[in-house]
Amino acid sequence: MKRSSTSRNMVVTLNGTSIKKGIVVSFIVLFMTFLLSGILTSLKPEYRLTSSSINDLTRNIDSEAFLQLLGAENRFFSSALPEHAEPIKLSSIMFKVATSINPDDPRSLLGRELPGFSLFDSEIVVAGDGTNYTNMPYESPPPTEVLEQEREASITKNEAVNSGDEEPKAPPSLTTGDKKVVYIYNTHNTESYLPLLEGESDPNRAIHSKANVTIVSELLGKALSDEGIGSQVEKTDVQASLKQKGWNYAKSYTASRPIVESAMASNRNLNYMIDIHRDSQRKGVTTIKIWDKSYAKLAFVIGGDNPTADKNEKLAKGLHDLLEKKYPGLSRGIFEQGGKGYNGVYNQDLSQNAMLLEFGGVDNNLEELKNTVSAVADVFSEYYWQAEKVNGDSSAEKK
């Protein structure tokens, strides 16, 4: 029997046309890459694609959207999302990036179309009870003629601070001794309250050289001392200094900055810087009743243009959370202000423990302000001693 064997050969054929197409496409892609690179590098600096321009494009995308995108590839990032986070909408994100308009915030459109509307373009970092974009803190610069006038006050600073109607307190269990650790000052020191001014009802005229927000600073310094925390209350009239230099109201923070720097240089123990202001909102927004007492509500303002704003924000959040526990509703929340129309730094770059506090509004009276001062001193002392304990424990561990 003969065995026959067959050999099978595989024949591969190459299409010359396909090779030519591939070479041409590769050449075109390479050419376009070099052309695009040349265009981008030859553009004027103001038209080039930079990290800041990328930041501008993506600033309208919230952090949750980024986390969800990363979580699609790595589940570890999804663990950082809130429990009831809503799925991202790519159409909404693309619309925000392309137009810089947030459909959920009409200010993003109106701020560019209505004159002066951009002054309300702040961000709510933490919203207090009842806080929304319609009742955020804002400061209305007083008319020039008001700054140059002086009216009768219904009370003097000495009467307000040393009224003698406070209940005696037991000596504090903890004290900073002779150390002054809190620095209190007023950049807009002429901001006043209508109830402090004789017969005044116009909120734009709530300005006074003596019966003003410095009373709150004096009261807070005294209340902190009662809690065992030494404080230094600045006496310099910032607005008078502003006038002497011929500067306008917008340069108030430029005028107060060297005053703060001088205080910090002369006393190294100063660790907390508090700039106290008065908001321009009316009584319905700035007043709350807690346990049958009426309080002037408090607002924390963070400078959004400050490069270390996150550290200032940490302090504000700690105090806001304590206020919510002990005096629910007293804090209106934490607000970030920056960009056109704002100073945006508020001297908060001088210390990670710097803060700007809005004590009430134009309609709050002295009793409401005193109640709030007492609450702030109570909460701040708790925060301060807890922070000192943590720092002390850390130092002991290092040793």
C-alpha cells in the first residue's frame, strides 16, 4: 500500500494600496501634530493654552463629578463620595465648560449681563440654616457724603462696653496668663448699627466714627478674657488713616494690613486674627431667636484669592460646627469671596488662623450683639483649649 502525502502551503498576499494609505495617513497625522505644536508655541502669551486657562475651563465642574469620573476606573475614589450622590450628567458638565454658565445658578449668566450684579458672585462653602444665594453677606460702601458727616449716637462706646449689667462669672479653669493670643481689629471700623444712631433709619447711613462695630470688638475682647483667653483689641482708626492718605474705601484692607503686621511683629504670641465687620443685610436675615434670646447672626467670610484659603477655611468650619451644636442656627455659614469687585484676600494670608466675621446686620441692636459675643466667646474658648490640648499632645509625642 502506498502512502500519499499532501503538503499545504499558506500564501499571504499584501495589498499595496493599503500600505500606501497607511503611510499617507501616518504622514498626515505627524504633519498635523507638528503644525499644531508650531501654532500653539507661536501664539501670543495671552492666547496660549496654559494651566490657568485649563483651570478656568474646569472650575465650573464640581469635585463630585471628578470623583465619579475617577471612580469609574478606580473604585477607591468612589468611597469618598457622599452616600446619596447623584450620577453625573455629561451634558450638563459640557454645557458648563463650554459656556461658563451653571443652569442651577442664574448668577453665572446675570452677573455678566446686569451692571453691579457680579458683586453678589460669592460662593457658599458651608450653608447655615436658611442660607441661600439670595441672602448671602454683602458690604455696601457708604456714600462719600455719609463718610464726611457725623450724627448723634444713642449710646457711647464706654456705656455699651461697661454697662455693668453683666452677670458675674466664676474664674476660668484655664487661662493664657499674661499672654495675648487673639488679635481683634476692624478694617471697616466706622460700620455701625441703626439702633445705635439717634433717629436714623437709612441703612446706607449706618456709619459713625465712635458708635460702631468697634464696640463689638471691645465686648468680644472682654468676653474672651472672662474665658481665660488673653486678647489684644486694636485701637487704630483705619478709616481715619485711609482718609489721611487720600485713599478710597476700596483700599481699606491695604490700610489695615501694616497695622496687623506690626501687631504680629510686636507680639509673637498672637495666634488668631479676627477682623470684625457688620453686614448690610436686614434684620430678617441677620437675627435669630435661640432659647428665648435674640441673637445677631454670624457669618464667616473667606478670601477666595488667598493662596492659603483652605487653612483659614478649616478654622471657620471648626467654629461653625461648634456653633451649630451649641447655638443652632446662629451661624449663617461660611462664604468665599474673591475676583472682580472684592479684595479677595482680606489679610488672611498673614496667618492660617485669620478670619473675617460679620456680626449681625444694620438693624441689630446692642442686646442682640452682646448675646452673640457671649456665644462666640464660649465657642471659641472651647475650640482654643481643644486645639491647645492637641498641640500639647503632639509636642509630647515628638519629645
